[in-house]
Amino acid sequence: MTTFTIHNTDSAPAGSKAQLESARQRMGQIPNLYGVLAEAPIAVEAYDTLGGLLMKSSFTPTERHVVWFTINAYHDCHYCMAAHTFLAKGENVSEDVIETARSVGSYTDPKLEALRVFTLKLVENRGWSAPQDLEAFLASGFTRQNVLEIVVTIAHKVLSNYTNHIVETPVDDAFARFAWTKPVSNAA
């Protein structure tokens, strides 16, 4: 079986060291995902850069996490669901929103549900959107800008979710209490 190294600033390729050190300074640790992505300097830089850009999106923290959670759940990414639960709690996202995401349920808030449904349709259909789905999304109070921000978020999560599937990235100790397995009734 092929294994991947979870790099630190000592073992990482030279082109990844600055990204890992930056992650350590911002987060107080180098998450295992960053350590794995460091194998390819462009991968860790792309993930970190996209993550930083998403923090500047027009979405509220709750909306941003709904999009991340929806993609992570669809891709059945145990690592990212645990990590984003940790991050969502740090951004004071409501427990109801977090638990709905972790149970792969539907939101009672119509706007959050519209966001979840549209995001899921884009992921399921590899970016193809039926005109009525786009119109329903826009009618729920979102914008064309939000549509493109979801696409960027999908790119961000494909990078991490696929990497975690290939590498079987172990969940960091800091995220372990938020371990997640997709509920059987909602498994694809």
C-alpha cells in the first residue's frame, strides 16, 4: 500500500515550508491535511489560498459553512466534516446548523435550505444547473456572485476531500471529538 507523509516544516519540500509555517501561526498547529498537501507545494498553496479567499466571500459564516458541510457530506469526507465542525463552532455557527449538516438533513430556515439544495445539485451534476434550479436559488435571496462563490468552494473542497480519500488523512487530535461517519440512511 502506498503511504503519504504528513509533513512538518522540517520534512516538507522547500516550496511548502512557508505555507506550513503560516498555517501553524494562524491555527496553532499544522493540520494533517496541510501536512499531506505539502507533498506538492502547489497543492498546499492552492488549498490555503482558496480557503483565505473564501473567508472574503459575501456569504455569512453560517452560509459559508452550509456550503462546505454540504460538499463534505456528499463526498463522505470524514476528515473535513470533523475539521469544519471544529471551525464552525469557532465561528459561532449555531448547533442546529451544525447538527443538521452532520446528520445530512434539511434546514428549517428556507434560505439555508435553498443554499444546501443548490450546492448539492451543483456537486451532484458536476456544475450543470437546470434553469429552474438557478432561478429558485436566486429567488431565495442569493445572488449571481453567490453562485460563483459556490463554484470556488466546490473547487476548494474537491482538493481536500479527494486528497483525504486517497491518503486516508487521519483526523487531528484537535478535531477528534467531532469525528463523523455519514449516517447510513443518507449514504449515497
